[in-house]
Amino acid sequence: MKQVDLGSVSFGGSKPLTLISGPCAIENEDMTLRIAEGLKKITTEVGCQLVFKASYDKANRTSVTSFRGPGMDEGLRILQRVKDEFELPVISDVHDVTQIAAAAEVLDIIQIPAFLSRQTDLLVAVGESGKVVNVKKGQFLAPWDMKHGINKITSTGNEKILLTERGASFGYNNLVTDMRSLVIMREMGYPVVFDATHSVQLPGGAGGSSGGQRQYVGALSRAAAATGIDGLFWEVHEDPDNALCDGPNSLPLAQVKGMLQQVLAIDAIFKQDSEA
């Protein structure tokens, strides 16, 4: 198992899992900073590493009228402020090769959205940036197919790769998570992240937007920790029912601490048994 290091934050090996968390999209600067501050306080109290996540542009929304975020320039400025004020690494998506240079100036991890996980030019260009790359497995991909995405990135000499499971399409407007995929992708030698909140998403299930079943986030997170993961991805919001993006599958910030403590306890048992 390779270990991907990001300053004081590490993914992989026998390290405790790292939390990747934040709002789906940057709605405004003040809320983004409040959520970052809340997550930093919680993870410090429970002893968990944190990478802050928020998208500056949600380019793959269901409807043309869906909220997308503030755009790249303003979004990256806000993420830079999160880095500076809370001393946190940050992650966000890129959607085409023209965004990579500017994104790499701010982001510590560049994320490949699930729908773009087979885009050769994008994967190669992000690999060439030298940044840590988080590839979300497409809902249409088998876990063993991720080796091709890995090969596209490593062709650039970059082996700082994270692989993220976020559920597979199961009929219309539904996703399921096959826990075997966590094992299969981890056997490829790279750290694996479980995106619990997107795994309970119901794509397009609310008509002009996606629905979700956040009540299952805790159960799936605990199951993933018991299976073996290196990172956990949770989208959180102060008031998910009124969030502008992915509210139905986002966790309330107030629930994060208790749920995270449960998952970390299971993760510690798994990592201890793995070393035995």
C-alpha cells in the first residue's frame, strides 16, 4: 500500500483514515468559513486529519438552472482563505484541462469528477501538474477498471493517487455501494477513499435535481471502515434541507462529531488487526 503524504496529512498504509469534508459547493464566503472552522474544531477534538472540500463550479448538475457555485476565480480565492486561516489542505474538482493551472496554484488535491474518470486528456494533464490526484470512480465503472485511470496518471511519473468509491448505478435514479470494490481498489496499491454522502445520492431523483437518503450515511461509513479505507468523504452543511446543492445527501454539521467518533473507533480496530 502506497502512502500519499500531503504535509502533515497522510493517506494509506496503517495510518488512521483522513476525513475529506465540506459543503458540496461554495454558496458564499461566510458560510464556507464557518463550516471549515466547525470541521477543524471537531476533527481536532477527535484526533482526525482533515482535508477541506468545496466545489467552486458544479459543472455536472441535473438542470441547466441548478446552482453551480461562484466560479473558479472567486471560488479559488475563498479556498485560499480557508487554507490560510485554518491551516487546512483543500480539494476541489476540475472539469477540463484549461482549469488545471489555476487550480494547481491553490488546491492541494485535484479531484477528477466521477463522470470524467475516463477522460484521458484530463487525467494526464492533472498527473502532469504534480499534485495529489483524487479520482472518483465513475458510477458506470467496475472497480478493476480503475487500473486504466491509474495508468494514465502514472504515465506522467505522478504516483500520488487516491481512488474514491461513490456508488454504482443500480437501475434508474439509484446508486448502491459494493463494499468489495473498496477491497479490489485497495489491492491496486493506492489509498482508497469512501464517499459516503454521494453513495446515498439519488441522481436526478428529485426531478430537476438529485435526491438523497442521508439517513444511511452512518451505516455505510461504518461498514466501509470495517472493510478497510484510507479516507472518508462527507459533504456537510449547516442546514442541509436548505442547501443549494446536494442537500438531501449532505450531513448536518451538528451530527459530524458523534458519527465520526464511531467510524474512527472501527477504523482503529481494522488497522490494528491488519498490523497483527
